[in-house]
Amino acid sequence: MNFSKPLNVSSIEISQTNNFSTSIVTFNYSGTLSIFTIPSNVCLINIQARGVSGGNGSENSGGNGAVVNSFFRINPGSTLAVLVG
């Protein structure tokens, strides 16, 4: 996969799952890069990116924003750079 081109999304949610619980961290538009460190007891995350809805034109209405959702195995202590925009 090529991650060099950013996606235009309105929010990103990262679900952290360990043997005991799941927690969700939500990143909304801030215009700046956010760094997120994976906690020591997490080795599986679910990333969900939500796109914005399209604008209405004179002849057509805008469509719904897309949602992309995927699970990733990750090493505890890893860092993710998150940019929403």
C-alpha cells in the first residue's frame, strides 16, 4: 500500500482491543498532525475513517461520505501519525 497520499476524511476512530476491554480514541479535524502511541497492552487496533458528505449543486444533491474500516496487528509502543482533513 502507498500511504504517501493523504485521504480527505472528517474523523478517524482508533479502537484499541486487549484481552479485557476496548477503548475508542476519536480524532476530528484539527489541521495539524497528531501523534498517537499504542498502549503497552494493545496489539490489535481497528481504524475507521469517515469521509464528509458531498455538497449540493444546482442539479444534484451531494452523496454520503464513505466509511473505511480495517483491523491491524500492531506492536505495543508503536506510534501512529494521524492527520484528519
